[in-house]
Amino acid sequence: MLGVEDLSISFGGLAALSGLGFEVRDREIFALIGPNGAGKSTVFNVITGLYRPSRGRVTLEGGDLLALAPHQIARRGVARTFQNTEVFRHLTALDNVLIGRHTHLRAGVIRSALWLPGVGREEARARESAHALLARLGLEDVAGVEAGGLPLGAQKRLEIARALASEPRLLLLDEPAGGLNPTETQTLMAVIRRLRDESGLTIVVVEHDMELVMGISDRVAVLDHGRKIAEGRPGEIATDAAAVEAYLGSEDDA
């Protein structure tokens, strides 16, 4: 589904990614982990077209993504959430999801303003789809509530619902458990598993919460200073010396 090959990018002479490569299979939950500054979010920014690498290749089902603008990448079936929750705080939960639906709306600004034939039907279908997504994420009761007034766990799920509104094939989740309590994390884990199992989504997760990573991932890649230092199944990574040292440091460091 997703191929990353020899990816490199620098900022001010500092290498954020250096020769990074990995593959994500169809319908897989793949985790990218590593200490702060390892380059995990940079990978997402390259995949979604926000950053242009100095070297490397990124493909979705064999098609080159690096030649595309961010909105074209979204139309190809890539959606993401952000490390810092980016809901539209003064809009309702429903309107947040409707914004995520914009890539599939055909009416355009002029037709909508003039209320030309078909606009009403399209809006009704979009609202029906948005309500269904909110229900799927356990947010049906807050459809009319301003997003900024929702608890953090609900905001995280709302951001996922907005990403799903674009009907992606590949979903990138950037620290979805950040700031959540254990109960909220368990709810989120169930949501992510269900998205893969019921919708056939391929999901890449950047996360520091090891309970979530080990509980939902099929495979895990460990980054450190922009390089991949380990890759394998969760149980293999948990006992990998290089991965453990990257997180906890060596005895000499201690």
C-alpha cells in the first residue's frame, strides 16, 4: 500500500531523516515509534506533501506521491490527523466532519451560493454521511456541540472522523493517544482496530504510548535521529536492544 524508500530531508543543515525506508501492507496497522526528535512526524509531513525531501521516493499502491500537491494526495486516498489536535474549535462537531468531506463535493462555491439544482440533495447526503461517521466514533450525541467545548478524547475522535470523511484508503494518525487517560486510550484502541477490521483501512500510527502501540500494531518500526534502527512485530521490538536503548538509554548514559 505505502512504500517509503531512501527518504532524506534536512532543516538548516540538520538531517531530520536519513535514508529511511519501510513498506506498509494493505490493511495493516503499522507503527512508527522513537524518542522525541526522531523524525516521526516529519515522515507524515513528507507523505502528505507538506515537506519536499532532498532524496527518496514515496509511493501509494505504486503511484508516486512526491510529484503531487497536498490536495491531490488527499484525493488519492491519504488522510491524517495531527500531533496537536487541530479541530475547528468554534464550529460544531458536525461541521468539522463536513469540512473533511469537501474533496467529494461537486457543487462548488458558485452553484452552492445560487442554490442550483442538485445542491440540496448533495448537502443532504453529506450531512447524512457526517452523522454516520460521528455515530461510528461514538460522537452522535455531540453533533451540535462546538468542538472546542469537547473533552480531549472526544476531540481526538472527532479529528479521526473528519479524516475519514474524505474516504481514505491510508490513514495516518499522529500521536492519537497524546494526553488521553487510560480509559480514553482503551476506547481509542478499539476504534482503530475496528476501522481496520470493518473498513479495510491501512493505518500508520506515530505514537509514544507503548500500550497502544503494542496492543494494536501488526508491525513496528523504530526511528532514532532520522534513521530506522529496528523493525518487526511488537514482541520482537519490545526485546530489541537497539530499540530499548533509543528509548531508555544505555547503562553508560545512566
